[in-house]
Amino acid sequence: MRRSHTATKKAVLSVLQATSKAMSQGSIEKKKDVDIKRATIYRVLNWFYEDGILYRIVGDNGGQCFALCLDCARSS
């Protein structure tokens, strides 16, 4: 599904592009440069994951981190 590009999505993607590490929602929230609510960040991260832009890593404690997929292609 094609999604629109919003300032929120661009801000989250910019934070992820600026690092080479997986990041939690909390880490992304601290580094963003626009006002975005926590639930919106999670929603954007999940959209990016569904669209094949991010990897989602779930830790033993259930915490999630997200990393930019640099060379991926997911088949739908």
C-alpha cells in the first residue's frame, strides 16, 4: 500500500538514517526534532516495518527496537 509522506514520517526516518544502530521508540522520541506523540511514533514504525523499510527486533523482555533496512526487498 502506498502511504503519503508526512513531516512525522520524515522526522522518524531521519532519526533512523542518522544512526547505524537499532533504536527503541524511546530513543527515537528523544532524538526527533519535531513534536510527535509516542503512539504516533509507534504507528509510523509499524507502517515502516509493514512496508519493508525497517527490521523489528523483539528482545527477551518484549521490548522492541527498529533498524533501517538498507538493502532489503520484501515480497508481498
